[in-house]
Amino acid sequence: MEWSTNIGVRKMKKTVWEFVTKKANNPFVPDYRFVLLSGPCFTIGECREIKYYLLQKETELLKKHTHHMEGIGDGNTGLGNDSITARFPYFSVFDFEHPFVERIRQAVLEYMQDICTITKTNWHSHLYAQSWFNVMRNGQKINFHSHGMNEDILYGFHITIETENTSTIYHNPFDTKQIIEVPNDIGTITLFPNYIPHQTTTYEGNDVRISIAGDITESSSVPKKDYGIYRALGVL
């Protein structure tokens, strides 16, 4: 398959999802707007090729890294210490030698720029990211969890490569009963604030559910990381 590194995501339709403060009845009600952005990243045909590449990588990486990192495990996803998810501190998708990697790098930068435009945020920075992939089989799901909360927290991303009738559910951190359920459409990327708790529905198919995920951060925060392999994305 011939790959174009430029998918032209700026010209494609995207969906904005958000948690916004309801009308405040007093000055102490929290004022917030949490913006999520979904849209295209890969075609279905491209995802088919990526699927088989990642399944080969799953076998290779599990053989190379036989044990999870103590104290980190599967990142509270519930996928178990034997999963490829539990090997996320040991590799970076951005180190894979495949054309889809450049597409992800470009898409993450463009979607982050779109989020700045949507939120009217004038902000520029050198961005880095760690990235891993998840493989789920029949009966598995990702449990309610978040990617942290600290002074350097930024955005995370999720790309659906293969699935059948699943969704990712995002929870308002101020009211976790309030949710946004985003269908896992193959080839779609979603960027979300990394402190937003999220989970998936159960995969009930007979094949696999594969997603690529990652955490975005600024270059200045990379030295503070205790684990994970962060690679440069570019300047926002």
C-alpha cells in the first residue's frame, strides 16, 4: 500500500464534545469547559494493514518484555499484567518503522492546534508524547481510569484501528455520572484532557479490538517522567 503522510485532516469533518459548567447559582460553582475532539486519522484500508502489523508487534514485544513494570502494571485498565498494555513503559509506537507513525504525529499536532482554536487559547510549545497500543479480545474492556492529574497534565489521544460495536465513555471529573459516549469508529482519533476519567464498553466480537493511545506533554516536563518513552512531535 502506498501511504501519504498528509491526510489533510484540517479539511475533514471533526466532532467537538465537551463538558461545560451549567448555570451557576452562586460564585462558588466551578467554572469549567473540558473539550474533546474526534475526527479522521486513517482510512479503513489503512487500518487493516496497521492491524496486522500491530498483532505482529504484540507477539514480538511480549516475547521481548516478559514482565510488566512493578508498581505500574496495566495502568489500571483491567486488561491484566500479561497484556501488551502492561508493557507500555518499554516501547513507543513512535519508534515503529511504518508510515502510519508520521500520520499520527501530524494528526496529533493538527488536532491540538484545532483545540487551541476552539478554546481560543493562544499557546505554543514543543510537544512530546508517549504512545502504546491495546489489544482486546472477546469479553475484555478497559476499566474506569484516568491518566493522572498534576501541574504538567495535558491531553491524551486514542485511535481506533479495529473493533466491532464498542465505544469509549468519558466522565465529567466534577460529576462522573455525566458522560460522553464516543463510538469507536475505525480510523478515528479522539483527543481528550488527560485527567478525564474514561473506560470502554465490553468487546463482544470474535476478532480483536485494537487501539493506539498516547499521552501528550511539553518538552519541559519530559525529564520529570518516572517511566515511559517520550518522542518529539513538533512545535505547536
